[in-house]
Amino acid sequence: MSTEHNPVPKTYSVSLVTGERFECAENEKVLLAMERLHMAGVQIGCRGGGCGACRIAVLKGEYELLPMSKNHVSDEEAAQGFALACRVMPNSDLVIEAAPKTSN
Ligand code: FES
């Protein structure tokens, strides 16, 4: 009979505080969805959680976090909603803000 796979992934809306908005599937990384749609709200780097270029603050919404470098987002920061956009997959509509790391 049928397998238990989700046939069509859900798609959520991701809004940047700058007013840009794009769609991101539940199984898609926010940064890659943004890049696919040629949006430029968040800086793009390694796309693999290592460089910190895509650091964001999630202001609203639920999301899944893939493993990422603690050099760029500490556990404490992650608990406050900071994340790397290339490591975030949405579980609801999201509101995000680019949050590049300050040098201090
Ligand atoms: S693009 Fe390098 S950490 Fe996300």
C-alpha cells in the first residue's frame, strides 16, 4: 500500500523585517529558499553552517535547527532565537532579521 512519506511538503512564508518575503518548504533551508528566489535579505556564505555569514534572528515562528557551529551561534544565543539561515527549516511562518555577528 502507500508509504508514509509526506507527498507534498508544506510551504511557509518567511518575512524579513526589511519587507521582503519568500516561500520556504518545511524541508528546505531558509537561506537556500531565499537564494533560489533571488532574494538578498541575508548574506550568503558557505551554505553549510560553518562561516556565520547568514546569521539571523528569528523574531517570530517555529523552526527546526540543523547542527551548526557554536562559534557563530552559542547555545544561549540559539535559545534567544539566533540561528544560521542555512541551518533553519521552518515549522511555521517565520519573521527573521539579518543579524551579522558584531566583532566584540
Ligand atoms: S552560509 Fe555559512 S553559515 Fe550559513
